[in-house]
Amino acid sequence: MLPDLLMAPTQSTSKNPRLGILLMVAAVATFAAQDGFSKALAGQYNTLMVVMIRYWVFAAFVILMALRRSEGFRAAIHSTHLPKHLIRGILLVAEICLIIWGYTLIGLIESHAVFAICPLLIVALSGPILGERLSWQRWAAVGVGMAGVLIILQPGVGVFSWQALLPLAAAALFALYSVLTRLTTRVERTFPALFWPAIVGVVLTTAIGLPSLQPIQPHHIAPLAIYSCLSIFSHWLLLKCYEQVEAARVQPYAYLQIVFVTIIGLTIYDEVLTAHVAIGATIVVLAGLYALTQERRT
């Protein structure tokens, strides 16, 4: 899953752009490693259980952050848009479950190749939901990106399967989640937008995940611990990155996650990078970068 660049605090100048770029690269590498552990653990245990454990750690992380906020816990988490945060929390849980399920069925490489359409879906949704005026160039980028996804999915070809739609559905859910994040952070601070989806998520995943709880094998305790630590470390790196440089400047480096995931898929899981997936993913990424340049001009 691509890091949530919309959670970055607004700042007009960069403190240390070079350090910010290095932190972003480290963050997406950590996210890729986290995805690798997600695939391995979800192959041994059911997806709901893996996501539930992830949310236990994530919720503990944001609660600790809230307790350390200078304005105090209650002021830090105060929000006048709790219904929107409830929807965002549900969307994020569904997205994580679908993408991890996709890892186990079609692999990391193809899942991330399809999921790369997410930034372009955010562009498409920004018009009707946020009221943004989109130029024909940005709409064209969305269309080209969808063409790239079609090349990856190969509908109408014998190798197409419904499992390939899982990362596409996950991308759509995360795009909607991200646009709602923009909507809420227009009128209030960003921390509640980080805090409440974690709390909603831990309640929801615990409610649906506990009945599916399986005994953890002793040799899986260490991977689960590493997976949990990576989920915290990746978000910490991202927050530190945004302290050094504005999000728009480092956003192109987020696409490096596809490179890191591909390396993990090829070397650890013996996945295959087929020509149509490579070509389609390249088209999607280039379309996303072009849309980003158009957004900066606007």
C-alpha cells in the first residue's frame, strides 16, 4: 500500500529536502517490507487476524502520540467530523483486508502494479467530492492510467481472474479514504484524521477478527513482532519525512515502493514479473507522475 501522503502537515518551505527524500525512500522501503510480511503471515493465518494484530499496534502508536501532544490528549483528538472519520476508518480496514488478500492470491508484484492507479483515482474523485476543477490533461492522465491497468489485468484473455480485481477495489477504497482525508483536513488539524481511523479500525477489526483468532505457532512470534514494529516504524519515518520537506516534493519517490515490492516478490516469493504487468505498471506510474506535474502547475 502506498503511504498516505495526504496526512502530511501543511508547510510552505522545506527544512532539509535531501533528508526528507532519504526518509521517504526509507519509509516506502519499510512499507514494502511490511507488505512482504503481510503476504507471509496471511498465508499462514487468516487475513482478518493479521489485520487485527496490525491495528492493535497502530492504535497503541496513535494513542501514545496523542498522550504526548503539547495541547493535551482531549484537545489533540477533538474533531467536529467524527462521522466522516468513522467512514474513513471503515474504508481503510476494508482496503487493507482486500490488498493483503490480493497478496496471497495473485502476489505482491501484480497487486502493487494495479494498486498504483490509486493516485489517479484520487485525481478523478477530487472533482466531484472536493469541487476541484480538473484540466483535460489530468483527465487524460487518468484515462491513460486506466489503460495501463487494463494491460495488467488483460480482460477478455484466458489468464484473467477475479482475484486480480482485489487490488483495484483496494485502490478505489483508499482513493476515497484519501479524498475524505483532504475534506476533513481542510477545516481542522491533521492529527484527528490520523487518530480516529486507527481507533475505529481497532474496534472494527477486533470485533470481526477475534472470532477468527488462531493459535500462533512459536516460530511465527518473531515475524509477527517484526511485522508489528515495521507498521510503527514506517509511519514514524513518514512523519519525520514531512517534518523536513513538503509532501508534494517527495510524492514521486513514493512510487519506489513498487520497485522494492518487486524485488521482494522476485527474490523471496519467486514471483514472476511478466511483460504485460511491467508495461502496464510503467504506463500507470508515468501517468501518475504526469498528473502530479499538472497539479503542481495548477
